Amino acid sequence: MLSNLAGKKVLIRVDFNVPLNASFEITDDTRIRKAIPTITAALDQGAAVILASHLGRPQKKKTDEGQIDIEKFTLRHLKEHLSSLLDLDVQFATDTVGKDAFDKALNLKSGEVLLLENTRFQPGESKGDREMAAKLSKLADSYINDAFGTAHRAHASTATVAEYFKKENKSFGLLMQKEIVNADKVMNSPRRPFTAILGGAKVSDKIQLIEKLMDFTDNILIGGGMSFTFIKAQGGQIGNSLVEDTHIDLALDLMHRAKERNIDIYLPQDSIIADNFSNDANIKVVRSDEIPEGWMGLDIGPEAQKTYAEVIKSSKTILWNGPVGVFEFDNFNKGTLKIAESVASSTEDEAFSLVGGGDSVSAVNQSGLADKISYISTGGGALLEYLEGKKLPGIAAIETEYIED
């Protein structure tokens, strides 16, 4: 975090990509609250703060006439709540790098905050456009990236813009620093046993992470749809469960390599299955490798829940990414909630726990256990890529040399 902001204008890239209901009311303000410490720290130094963020994917969700749906994706919906959290009247610019943004930024005084319009209204944002980035850089004297959730995107406001600031005038925000420190704690200095819990639909989404985890983990607990690719690879009958047949050989190879390295990969012994992908479907519990045709596994079963809880209880470092069942259905969220309870319990016994990824974070929040987790990441894809050992563009850009415009 920069410490030379007195009397300066600072552009802070935040992640205000929050969910809104049909009335455009914020249903979860976690990402906004996580950014407040950095904004407040800059204001306390006497800076004038300019905030840039995206909201949704307006370029990919255009109207039937091919126009951006301004009302659906405008950051104006966040202005009132942000003002309340900061206890000041946040100003709003109706564009990102246009006349309104420049005029309001020019007149912004120390202690004031200006929120720019959705960066993704600009077609150059997702392309890392240099012209857009150069214009953004002219709004401020300094740049802070506090948007870990988008750090894996080489976008104009998350990466390219940083190249137009000298090293002494750009840095990570307080949230970004916490994200990096806690991810590094898992990767570089885990206390053992170290257990990774991986859920979600597809093995293909987690291949690189699993391979990286084999360098430093002791146990890998697998749940969700991705588990059935591994179960089928071992000859199991999985009925109509989700499977990636093109990754059967890879699943076998991963299990073989894990065994060679004395890493235990756990698959659910039993599953809660349904005869339809619906919360109202008929339900029964069977062995995960004996699922009949016409039925599909939608949650880990009670025996698997017990086994996974025991492994988690004995762990000293825990990484959790992804639900182990169809968490959005109440009848199939028991396994995921049990994981949340087990991680929280182990954390109370002095384990270090890192939770990241949409539904696993939602499970922790829904169970009321968020304050019992060591660290909850704001990053989904960004966290995965960082843990895979990739250099994220939003992080690398802070270290990039200054470009003369």
C-alpha cells in the first residue's frame, strides 16, 4: 500500500462485481466491504480517490438490438450503498474515460471519492487496450490494484494501466496484499497434514491445480460432479452422473501419480442420488460406484461426509475450493455444509484454513461460519491460477517498468 498519497489523486481498481436482484439491490456486499480498508487508508492520508470497477459482462449480454444494457450493468446502483459504508457522498461519473470522468476527476478534492462507470462498458477493457489504459492513467497521480478477483485478467484497468505509472506511484491495496500473503502461506509454508478439498463440476477445470497440489499436499478430498470421472475411471457404475469421458485416462494418471508420491486421494464412498436434476426429485443413498441407470449423484453421502470430516479434523492446513454437491438445491447441500462445519471446527483447533471459490464461500457464509475460517478469498479463478503457480497479469503489472506515453 502506497504511503505517499497526501494531496494526490489515486486511482484504485476495486472489485465491485456484486450480485444484484431484479430491483438492482445488492444482495451480497462482501466485495465492496473488503475494499473499504484500502479506500479509507488512502482517504486518511489525504488523497482524492477515484474508483474503477467492472460489473458483470455487459459486452456479452447486449440487448436484442445489440446495445449495452446500461440500466442492468451501471455502477450507479452501488453509489448509495458505497456512500453509506464510507460515510460520505460518493460522486459518480457517467463514463469511464470520457468527459464526465475527466471533469469530475480534475475537480476532485482531497477526502472525496469518485466512482467511475462500469469499465466493461468500454470495448477495450477486456482487450487490455492501451489507449483506454493511457486515458485512465491521466485521471490520477497514483494507481493501486486491490481487485484480486480480476487479477488473472489482462484487462486495461487491471493490468495495462499500471504500466503508465512509475514504480513508486503504484502498488497493491490492503486486500490484494492479504490475498497474496494467505495464498503464499498455503503454497510455501503449510503445516502438516495439509488437506485440499476440491469440488465443482469438471475435472478439466482443476487439472492444473491438482497437479500443482501434488507438490505439497498430503490429502486431496474430491467431491461434486468431478468425482464421477475418477469413479468411472476405476470401473465404477455412475448412472447418469456428470462425467468427462475425455478425461478418464487423465484421472487414472493423476491417481497413479498421487499414489507414487504417498498422497491420499479420497473419493466419496457413497452418494445421495436423484432420478432428475431437481430439488424435488426422488432421492436415495447408494455406493458411488453402484449408481443405477437413470439416476445421478448430486451430493456426497453420509459415509463420505463422515470420512471427509475425519480427514479435515486431523489436518493443520486446509484449502477448500468448490462445493461437493449441487449446493443450490436444499436437498443436496448437506455434504457441502458438513464440509464447512468440519473446516470451521478444525480451524478452531488451530488449523489454518483458506476458502476460495463462489459456492464454497457461499456455503461458509450461509452456515454462519465465516468468522471461524482463517481466510476467505475474494478470488475464484484468480485464486486457482495463483495456486497453480501462474503469474497473474494484475500482479505482474505492478512490477512492470514505466512506459512513456
